[in-house]
Amino acid sequence: MAEKIRALAIGCHPDDIEFGMAGTMLLLQKAGVEIHFMTVANGSLGTNSLSREKIVAIRHQECIDAANLVNVIFHDPICDDIEVFYNYENICRVAEVVREVDPSIILTHGPYDYMEDHVCTGKLAVTAAFCRGMTNLRCNPKFAPTLRDVAVYHSMPHSITDQLNRPVEADLFVNVESELETKKAMLCKHVSQKQWLDVSQGMDAYLDDMVSRHIIFGKKSGCFQYAEGFVRHNPLGFCAADYNPLKEILGDKVAMAK
């Protein structure tokens, strides 16, 4: 029997995975891949009216509800919003999840994202994956080090620009048209975030905003109507140079940038 392939999406805040990575994860799931979601921050600042304890509990349940909708294995957050620091403690805590899941694919934020929590989440995910086989890393000892090849892919920032407002271009595009309605249903589970974004960022059309991004990436792909975009991380220290499991598993649902 072939060994189970696993994929891990490491997002920053509740709903970040649903916005930019969930369609690809759902396609992998349909292809027989075991999929896992980890949200690093707990959403503690995503409100202008509730206490920290109340909003954290609400947003944690929303994450679980979205994950349960599609039978995803969910891993709990490790810190408050704006406390996603790139430090040894957080590296080890994310590395524990990487070792526990032992994925062949990691999807996460990029180093070019518009806000620091997202940038630091991507850095934590990359370093945790890089340290996955280092026996002296001070991680939970029940999860053994692993040297499995893992390919890391960075999602597109919400603004599709970096911190200096310069455009960010994807290396590859994934056709998520078949998963669009499921993505909407998952995003609808994050009720509190829709309310918060309406107030804080003027994002009245929460679902339409997600769809419009997929249309943009679909056009950029040159062949899809709705797509998620990714940049592949340098494979050195992670996997063989020609290892591209998204393309290998998803086939013609993946288009490389021209």
C-alpha cells in the first residue's frame, strides 16, 4: 500500500487559509492527500466590541466549524494577534506541528506580505520545515524529527502587492473553480471576521472579495477562470530541485507562470 501523502496549510489568522489556500488543499484532498490546517494566531484583535477571551473563543470555534465542514484536521493557534514573533519559542511550536504532520507539501504566507503577522507566519513555517530533521531542536520529544522531502509554497498577499506596494507575481496557478462554492461555505463560517472587516477595512463584500482575487489570478494564469496563486520556495534544504508535488498530484489543474 502506498504511503499516505499529507499537506499542511499554515495560515496566520482565522480565515487566511480559506481566502488564499483552501481551494488547493481541497483539490489535494480529492486526490487522496490528507490535509491539515494550522492557524498560528488566535484572532484576539479581530473585534471592536468583544473581550479578548470572547473573541478568541468565537474565532476558534469558527476555525473548527470551517475545518469540520470539509473533514480537515485542525491544529490550534499558538499566540495572540500581533504576537506572531519570529523567535525560537514560536519556531519550536510550529516545528512540533510540522513533525507531527510530516507533510510533503506546506502552503503558507510569503515574505512579501502586506502585514507583519503574515510575514512572520511564513518565516516561522519555513524555518520549522527547514528544522524538521534537526535532532537537537528543542521540540516536544513525542514528535520525531523527519527528513521527508517537503515542498513549500507561498500564497499571494491579499493586496497582491508587497509592503512597499510593489506587485507580487505568482510562479504557479491552481484551478480552483470546482472548489469555489465549498470555499465560500467555509469562509461563511467566519462570521465574526466578516463583521470586523466591514468596520475596520470597509470590506463589505466579503465573499465577493475572495472571488474577485481568484478571477485576477485566473486571468494571470492564461488558462483558468478562477485560480489561487503561489510562489514556490527555494528547494535547497527542503527537497530535490525538481520536486513539485502540487504539479505532480494535481496535473493539468496547475499552470506554471509563463
